Amino acid sequence: MFKDGLISCLKAELETFGEDAIFRNYPIKILRGTSSQTKNMRVAGFYPEESFDAMMMHPKDIVSNLRTIYHEGKHRDFFAVDDSQDKTAPTVNEIMKIEGEDFRIREIEVLEYEHGFKLILEKLI
């Protein structure tokens, strides 16, 4: 199926070029960049803090049993079978942790066949 090909392609890109991030307390990979739209919106004052674009797979396609728990600024990784993973699409104002910093999802663009998402993230102050 065409959708499976898109998922495989995005997964390969993320595994090769992706950066580590934490979303809903799960480790994921994202592709980070800045589009002209985000640059223009930053110049216009819509995003006063650091902002950039990120691409991620749909949470239902992310298979990981590695769980990260944050407590008082420290984190601990462990493996567990977790059937309660929230596998719904990301929503505006959800938080993603990248390089120890918190970023809020400001905009979401759904990719073809909902195989992934292009997000605009803004750093929380």
C-alpha cells in the first residue's frame, strides 16, 4: 500500500537523520528545520520565543517500550510493556521535550494519509 511506503520512508529518515525528543513521556525521533512560513511568522511577532518546524510519525506507528519518567528534573529510562500508550494524533498546546527544553506545539499539519505530522514548536519560557 502507498501509505505503508510513506510510513517506511519517514521512519527511515527519522532513524537516519532524526533528533531525540520526548513526547507524552515516550522517546521519539523528529526531523527539525525551519520553513519560510515559520521564519515569516517569527518576524511578524507571532512566535516571540525560539521556534522551528518538526516532523514526526503518527504516535500509533511509533513502537517503543522504552519509557522515560521525569521526577524533580532527573529522568530514568526503563523498559516496560505499556498498552496504555496514548496513540492519538498530537494536539495544539501539547508539550514536547527536546534537549532538556520544553516546547509547545503551536500548529499542526497532517501529512498525506495521516502517516505523520509537521509541527511548529515554540520554546516555553
